[in-house]
Amino acid sequence: MDMAKQRGATRQPPTGSLPVATAIRSARHRAGLSQARLAALLGVTPTCIQHWEYAKRTPGPRTWVRLEEILGPLTGERRAA
């Protein structure tokens, strides 16, 4: 049996956006933050950051606001999501 099925996990289709993923990754690099540090500042897991940066998921509205507070404006990118 598949390990994911054994754990009760189900695979979800990607809901991310490549422009959003690129904007987050670029802004994080400009800010000099690791994925782990950004995750800690946002109160999410590093895996969550990875999912955003690989366009598997997109941050919710509240998290997007926090991202911009930490990383600066990600102008226009949210609309692409």
C-alpha cells in the first residue's frame, strides 16, 4: 500500500501560481532570509514556504499581508494568483 494512503494523506492538485512563487522567492532572497527564518516569522512551517516557492500552493490573504510586512511590497503579484 502507498505510504501516503497508509497515513491517510491525499494528494491535492497544485493551486499555486508561478509569478507568485517567483515573487516570494525573489523577495525572500533580497531580504536575506532563509526559508526556515521566513517560516518562523510567519508562524508557518518551512514546508509551507517551499510549497509557495515551487508554485504548489498560494498564501492566503492574511498571510499575504504578513509576507508584505516582512518582505516589502509584492506589487501586482497577488492578482496573478
